[in-house]
Amino acid sequence: MASEQAIVTVLCMVYKDDEILLQDRVAENWPGVTFPGGHVEHGESFVEAVKREIWEETGLTIEHPRLCGVKQFQSEDDERYIALLFKTSEFSGELSSSAEGKMRWIKRADIDSYPLVPDFRELLAVFDSTELQEFMYRTGKDGNSWFELH
């Protein structure tokens, strides 16, 4: 059986009432407003990783993050890039930002007034759905790309 290299990351939707905690990313490779998160470190559990990443990027301590989906695609180096999607409304602490970008609470009704990362709407659909659980980018032999929601 063949195996492949993988990069594993986590994203988290922290929410309260009608607001979502979002990050205005400064990275040139994926700028715009999106969910905070980052890479899983060697030997770290996925839950430990999402708690650490949220604390590092937001200053908040989250509790009981629930795995609610996955995003995946093949990287330029043909590694499988996996983002495990978590969400929680349980948190404490004082909100702060990091070098990754400014953190802000955004009302759902106001989301369209911000510059969103290209796949934000699809990610939000997976976070919010009780039926969707996977967001996958595919690339055809002709080089054209598309995504599928499952």
C-alpha cells in the first residue's frame, strides 16, 4: 500500500451569539479575513493543537472544541494538506492579535463587507452544516481546479 506525505493543520470557528471571531490575515499567500489556526506540531494531539493555535493567535483559551469537518488539497509539492475544522463557543481571556493578523468579532450579517479569503464561504458552510463534513479541492489532468463539498 502506498502512502503520501501530509501536512496537518487546524482551523477553529470561535463564536458567540451572532458573531464569529475572524482573523484579517496579513500573509501574502492567502490574504483576507478567515478563521484562525495553524500547523499541528510533532507529537501534539489535534485538540491540543487547536487550543494552542487559538491561544497564540487570539489570546483566548478555548474549551471543548468540536471537530466538525475537514478541508484538504494537494500542495504544490504534492503533499496532502489537511485542515481539521473545529468550532466552539466556550472561551475565556482577553482578545489580542498576533503577527498572523488582526483578530476581530464580526457579525454574520456584516461578513460580506470584509475582504474574505477565496474559500471563506465554503469553509463557513462546512462549519455551520450538520450534513457537510468535507471541503476538497481537486485538480484535473488539464490543470483546472475545482472544489467539492461532501
